Amino acid sequence: MRLPPRMALPIALVYSTLIALPVLADGGRERAEARNDATVQLGPRPFYLVEGMDESPLKNRLMQCEKGPFYRTDFSIGHRGAALQFPEHSDVAYRAGARMGAGIVECDVTFTQDGELVCRHSECDLATTTNIVATDLNQKCTVPWTGPVGANPAPVCCTSDLKLDEFKTLMAKMDASNPSATTPEGFLGGTSNWRTDLYTGRAQVVTFKESIAMNQQLGVKHTPELKSATFQERVDGIFGSQALYAQKFADEMEAGGVKPNETWPQSFNVEDIFYWIDHTQYGKQAVYLIDYDANKNDIVIQAPYDAMDRMAYLKMLKQRGVRIVAPPVPALLAVDGGGHIVPSQFAKDLMGMDFAIITWTFERADLRQGAAQAGYYYDFDPTGAAIKKDSDMFKALDVLAKEVKILGIFSDWPATVTYYANCMGLK
């Protein structure tokens, strides 16, 4: 996913048996007792957030769940692992996400110079997500770090600059930098004060193949995202075409023993989705990531389809076999005149067309000062009328689950979503 997330009558939504839907049912907590998983450890954060809520029926419901049971749930998706505090797409982040009850963990997939698939958020983010500029491999970067940015060019360090064995020597770090630093070690700093560097000491970078094996060992499912290239010519030169790149991605899953009903492959490139639908066994649960322009309050439609209006585009997707879409949280929510969070018109359109919906990203914003200061993921509440503090994030999650009826939500701290999902009896 990119940067700049049922206290109701029983609901039964029928999709393909390949799509696992969150279902609220009476007695959900009682049935969950048998699913209690001692390996799931939520830590103090969800409890801290629930305790900080204003008095309400939702708070009362969530407070009743403080003793569990806690168990893994597909509703809770580990975004880059557990990127709030662990270096994204690292072995420690993936283990942390699984330990927090994420039933599905994400690897963003890009490629090395020798055509191996690895887990990074983008082809060229190594300067801020690893220690590369402080190693000899800095000289292999497309643009090496040479000094304070401004007086010198900003470093551009790509997975495609390196062979696999070189990539594997890197250490993962929190995604941050200090552009004004006069040393490469100083450039590696800059972590936001609401995150932490506590878990950067031994975080290893991971290949796609390793992430598949790790998920299977940890008992979690997969949602890899095929990332668009920074340099498309490198894709064409290494793989032959975008389609063959998408095929390599599917081949890697098949070689790793990934079952079609245990993976939700994603892409922002709708042509990747169409390719998997038409040519692989992984198309039925392919997730089309829909970008959203908060300034225009509308989705971004890629060329050559950008001449279509929104409804025509959605109808085309449906006709082509796209069943699951994943817009970001601000595309799905709005705030009404009374300061209440409600489904957006776009969310209603998607539900009316029977799309299954996943969304992103929870716990990827500093909400201590409310939505007005939180940025992209809370642009649906620009004045902070509904989200006034961090604990209020559960209001948004509750509407997404009960009224938008999402299948699941990516989170940088899966424990928060796991707590809610377990309390509400979501699978």
C-alpha cells in the first residue's frame, strides 16, 4: 500500500466460497473460546486505546472483551508486517504481525538486478528503509548518497541496482531519513517521534520466497502486492514485459505451495489483475487496489481507462471478473452534519455493485491530535469533527466493519484490529 486506514443483526453475505467474509453472529465470543490461540499476544496498545474512548455503547462492548479470547483473524491484515514500530517488510515485522493475530500478512513485491523477487514497498526505497547508504553498496545506487540533500542530490537506491546476494546483506530499518545529515549514518535517522527505532537492531530484509515460507510456518495467509516499477525499462529488460513479471509473481506463489484460497494477490495496475484472472489460478481472489485523490474526493482511474466516468469504470471491472477492490479508508468514509462517521457515496456504490471490499491503512497516522492533524488516511474528517483523539479510531473501524462490511483492513499495528475483530466475532 502506498503512502501521500457489528453489534447488528446477523448478516450473511454470499460471495464465492473462495472469499472469506467477516460475519457477525450472536454468540460469536462463546464460539471463539474454542479458537483461543495462546500464540496471539496483543500487548497493551489496544487496551490503552479502548480505555481512552469516551463513554458509548461501542466502548462498553469493547471493554467487555479485555480478557479475550484472542485468536488469529483474516479481518486483521498485517500491513508490511507491523510497520508502526518494526522495520517494514523485515523478518521481525512479519513475525510481529502474525503474533498480533493478523490472519494475513503482506509482502510488497519488487525485483533485483538478477530477476529475483524481494519484499520492499518500492523498487527504489532502499535509501530510507535499509542501511545501504552506510555500506559499500551505496556506490551501486542509481544515485549514491554523497552528502546533505540540497547541496547534493537525494540518494536513489533500488533493489534493481543489486543482485540478490547483495540485497541480502542489507539490514532493514524504519522508513525515515535525515536529509540534512552530514554523514551516511546520520542520514539513516529521522524516525518520527510517534514511531520507534527500538526494533531495528537485527531486522533482516526478506525475499518473496522467504516471506511465503515464513507465513506458512507462522500459520498465516498471504496478500502479496506486485509493485509498479520505478524504472519500467528494467522490468522489460529483466523479465521481458509487465505480463511476464506478473507471471513470475504467480509462479513464485505456485512454487511455494500457496493455495489460491489462501492468498489475495494485489496490484494498483489493473492490467496485472486482468492478467491473473485470465492466465493464472490466482485471479479469483485478486485484489485491485484503487488509488484515491483526496483533493478531488474521487478515485484515480489509470490510462487508458481514464476517459470513463467512475460508474462506467466500476462496471467494466465487474465485467472483466474483478471481484475484490481495495480503496483507502478516506474513500470509504464521510462525516455527516451531526459529526457522525458514515459510509461515503463511493462505498455505497461499491456495495450496490456487490464488490467485496478490503481497505487500508489503520494505525498509519498520528491521531494524538485528532483527524485534523492526521493527514491522508483521515481526510474524510478534515476538521476532526468525529475523530478527536487516537482512541476515536475505533469509531471509524466500527463503521467500516458494520456498515461498509469490509472483508478486512490492513494495519501497521495488527493487534488493534485483532482486538476489535475478536470482540465482534469476526472471522
